[in-house]
Amino acid sequence: MPAPNVTSDRVVDGPTPKHAQLREILRRSIERELPPGSPIPSERELAERYEVSRLTVRSAIGKLVEEGLLTRARGKGTFTAARRMELQLYLMSFTDDMRRRGLVPTTEVLDRTTEIPPATTASALGLGHGRPAYRLVRLRRADGVPLALERGWYHPARVPELLDLDLTASLYEQIARHHGVRFDHARQTVWAEVADRETARLLGIRAGSPLLAFRRISTTRGEPVEDITSWYRADRYQVSMDLDPALPTTRHGGMP
């Protein structure tokens, strides 16, 4: 299949570096015209088409690879990457989220143990010093593609015998069915990380690739049950939020 005609835009002399101009030309084409998995022309073809050096082309493509818009396949070429999924910031299980998107979720249980948690987790779960908790490590896939690695801790008195449940299914569904526990509140913290060698191996990415990390402490009726950290592939996810200006609190004199 011949490579698609990327765009008719031109790279010109001016204050904007040529590699930046070419990057934006390619970006527009990727976002508007090319479906995921489409090949782009070779460096030589792009250099000839836009009358720039191959070094300029290589710089523009490299930036788009870093941004997750393009992906390189050794010996095959450069292709448009899969579109990032919006990561919703509300209480929903991974299984339900993937089903809602029309994808088939699967879960691999990597580890299930009863251990004494770190002090920060013990405090988050309201456990006394030296008290054990359930530890669960799972790899989450959608349509066979690894998307997230989860390491969670659970309060054993609030979800007893958790590790005996079918942990390849939706954990929230299992907890609701067997314990009558439905999470009604969670506090979540988000940050960026790079993948260490083991996490990269499990997620099928290169070590040092960007990740979105989420730590969520989930409660039911004010009692903490779950302290989980999840690492999502940044080439497959993005986070969007609607923000409204904060309204100042107006205080009036007189009786409250």
C-alpha cells in the first residue's frame, strides 16, 4: 500500500525552525487525516517533498514519537500510533470502563499475598502498627493489549477472604457481591513517572517510557478499604478535566 500524501503545506525560511514547522505539518495530518496504524513516508521522501534535510525530518518525527503520535517499528517504518483513551476521574472499575468503550478486558493476577504494608498504607487504611493487609498485583489488558499495572492493598477486616475471590474479574463487582461493599468515595493523586525495567516488560513498552501513575484511597461509609496505585501507559491514555473558576466565599455579618 503506498504511503499517503501527508499534506501540501510548505516549510519556509523564517523565525520558526524548520523542524518545528514540519512537526506541526505532520501533526495536523496525523490528527485530521490518518487513521491509527497508517504508515508515513520515509525520511528520504519527506526530505524531498518539503525540501529540508533528513536531520530536520528526523528531529520532527522524533518529537512526535516522544509525544505518542507516531510509533516506530524496526525494519518496517514509522506509523501513526493508536489514539489515546480519555482516562475518566471517577469511581469505575477498569473492567466496566473497558466494556463501556467496546473493548474486551482481561486481567492477569501477578501476585496475591497477605503482608504487613508500608507505614503510609497502614495509615491510609487505618491499620494498627504491624497489622497485615491483603496485597494484590494485577496486569490489566484491553483487546489483548496491556494497558495498566495495579498494586493494591486492602483492609482484611472489611473485605475478609478477598484473595479467595475470582480476582481475574472486576474486583469491585466481586467485593459488592460477596461483601456488600460499594465504594462511595475516593481520593486520588496523579503524577508522572518513567517505566522501570520490570514495569516496562509487563506493559510491553521500553524502559524509561512515560507512565501516568494514580494512587487512589477508596472508602465506604467513611471507612477506608482500598489503597491502590496504578500505572497506565502514557502512549495510550490522556487525562482531561473540566475546570470552572472557583467562586469566593462571601461572608456576611450577623448571626450564622
